[in-house]
Amino acid sequence: AKLTVKGSSLASEDLFHIEDSGGVRMIEIITDPAGNASIQVKNTAGSTKTFLNSAGNSYLNGGNVGIGTTSPAYKLDVTGSARIDGVLRVGTTAQNGEIKIIDSNGKTFSLNSGNVGNNKFAIEESGTSVRYLVIDGTTSNVGIGVTAPSQKLEVDGQVLSDGYRLAAMQTAPAARNSTGTLGEIVIDGNHIYVCYATDSWSRVALETSW
């Protein structure tokens, strides 16, 4: 090698450093008592902004970091594909998490927690009040086009399905004026009941002998 620096023992040593004209160390290569090396890059005030540690935590505090770009606009700015073999954590207890996805037309979709209330996850159009999907983590309710779903699945709009199946027959209203909400539908083994106004029911019999 053109330059080799050899320490004297397994001890804390200042192996190599570069100073500016005022004597402030700008780059340091040192070892700890166990012989582990670290590289420190400092600013003009002598504060360490980049710390690469062979046996502990490392950090980059000098500004944004770019991978595949020379002009990073964010703390980590990557041009190209990235892979995470593990868990990606977004947000903290002090800051709601958000992931933004931009399509080729410039529309931005947001996957976020907290924008529509505590304990809620939403898929929405960023910068607007358009919410495509909301999951309430407190009630486990899901809303499509609804910010505060009151049922396990609540949809604001029409639904197209190629099938409909009940897990079990439902309990029919006891009388025409039983408690009910407008639009509610109940199916038991004999009738289909429709609540056409608050606490007002109508029913049609099911044909069982065809």
C-alpha cells in the first residue's frame, strides 16, 4: 500500500487525522480500547457530523443523503429500486406515519395513520378530503368513502357484487314498529325485512315450496 498506519497496541489511539489551517480536526481515524476503529468527519466548529463505527452505532448528521442522486432533497433520497428485508416502520407515538405514492399523472395517494383521527388508517388522495378506505383500529370497522364507519363494513356509494351470502340467519324484527334504521335489511328463514323509515318495517315472504 502507498500508506500504512500501524497502531502500537490494542488501546485507544489516534491513528490518523487531518486538520484545517486553524488546527481544527476535520477527519479522524481512531481506535477504542478493544482495537475497534471509527472514522469521524467534522465541520468547521469541530462537531462530528459523520461517524462510522466498526463496533457500534454509526450516523450521518451533515445533511441529506442521496443514493443514485447527487442532489438529495430528503433525509434519504433514493433514485432507483430499494429492498428492505425486514420491517419498515413509519411514524412514532409522537408523529403519525405516512407513505405517499405518486402515479405517472402526478396524482398522489397517501397511506397514513392519524390524518382522519386517532387509531385510524386511511388510504386517501393526498391534499384532499377524498378518502378511499378507512380502517378504525378501535372498532375494527372498515369504511369505503366513509371517514367514521359505524359497521364492520360501511360503504358510501353503490356496491357491485357477483354474490351475497349470510353467515347465519338473522333475528327478525318482532313487529312493524320495532327499532330499526332507514335502509336496514334483515333476512331470516321466512321473510326479507326492510326498514323503510326509522322504526318502520315491511316484509316479503320467501317462497320455500318451489
